[in-house]
Amino acid sequence: MKSLTVYVLVQGENGGTEAYEYPVSIEVSELNVNADLSVTTDDNKSTAVEFTNYGNVNVSDIELTATADGETLAQKYLFETEPDTSRSVAFDTEGLNGEEVSVTATYTAQEETYTATTTHVVDYPLSGEIRLTSIETTQSGSGVTIQGDSANIGNTDAESVLVSVEDTDSVSPTSPLGDYYIGTVEAGEFSTFELTAEVEGSTSSVPVEIMYIVDNNRVTTTQLVDVSPGSSSAVRSSQTTDTTTGQEPSGGSDLPVTSISAVLAVLVFSIVGFGIYRWRNP
């Protein structure tokens, strides 16, 4: 608040003059020039820079310069910006993941030139990616059942996820689960699935096709699932007997089966011979 005195000199029609003075209070704001920058990486191709005028005067002739490793990436220009107003622009930072980018703003306020500088490490968000994990297989004859988790190892959601057995010369999808619709798998989450297939005797792996939509892009990949007898998943899922030791269960006889048969045969012949003898010699 500033106090001023206003002096007024009034001349009348007769040529005379009179002087007056009045006290006046005026609210005056101090000149404040203040602008700053904020930087965010939007995707794997561009980085957005926002210029904000935090002062109380308009700023103009705004020039933004982005550099990395001492090299100028690009220069951008913005319109005049009023107080408490922001404007933004994007720089192409494709291929700069993990690198530090410096952004400098040069602008004019009240016929004076000012600068603002900030640094930012480019960090691309990892798109959603579906990977089959915790897989177990069960084989019965030529039929194979595959169970496991479809895990999203990215940090964006994957939608319309569908897993299916690929039809090849040695592998065929079979009912009821030749393919399995999972739906949406959120970032960092997983969902279970089950597939059934028919394989030839020498087949060691089953190709599983994975289809999903991420960031409005359709992705199709194939993952091989090991179904060979030596694979850990096949052993774990197909084992039906205790193979810890090669011994018979406790309580079993140590006498070989062939010896038992021989003893029984001798006893039978002896009893029959004794009966015949007693019949002939009463």
C-alpha cells in the first residue's frame, strides 16, 4: 500500500486560482518475474516440457532449448504467456532412454531477459508384455495338458489376452481347450490358463501363441513349452508313483517268488503220493 498526495490547481472564470491537495492510498504490487519448467517423459519417443509463468507480469519471446551430452536436440518457441498460465511443448527423445536431458528457457519480461533451466532423466514406461510362467504339463498317451500363469511383466495393462496351441505337423490343438481367452491382465498381475493338445511321440515342445492388445497395438508372440520326458515340468506333473528308493515297501517277504512256487509244488506232490500209497496199502 502506497500513500500519495494529489495536488490540484483550479482557475476560476475571473482569472483567480485556488489550490487543493488530497491524500490518496494506492495498492501497488512489487514486480515479480518468476517462471519455471517441468519435464515428463510421455512415451518412448517424446518428452514434454511445460513452461509456467508464476510471476505477475506477462513474459514473451520464450525460447526452449533441449540438450543432451552437450549436443542440442532441438529448439522450440512459445507464445506470450500471462501470469499463472502454462504452455507446453514436446521434444523428440527417441533412443535416449536413461540419458539426462537439460532444458533451458530464455524469455523476456519488462524488457529484461531471464533464463530458467532444469534437467530430466529420460525414462520410458515399459509397455505391457505377457509371458507364460509357472508352467506344468501332464501327458497321457499322445494328449498333453498345459497349465500355468500368463504374467504381465510390463507396467501398462494388456487387454484381450488369448493363448492358443499352434497347429503344426507334430502338434494339434484339441478340445476342450485348444485356446483359452484370458481377457485383461493388469500391469504386474497374472491370470491362470489351461490348454490341451495332441502331440506325436517324438515331440519335445508345444508352441503356444500369445495374442494381446497393449497401448492400442496388437501384439502376437509364440512361446515354446517343453513337454519332453526329461523336462522338470513333465517330471513334476506326470509322476504318479514314489520313486524315492528302489526297495520294496517294509513288511514284504525276502523269499523270491520262484522259491515259494517250488516249495508249494513239492508239498503238493508229496501229499498226492502219500494218498496213493495209503490207497494201495490199506
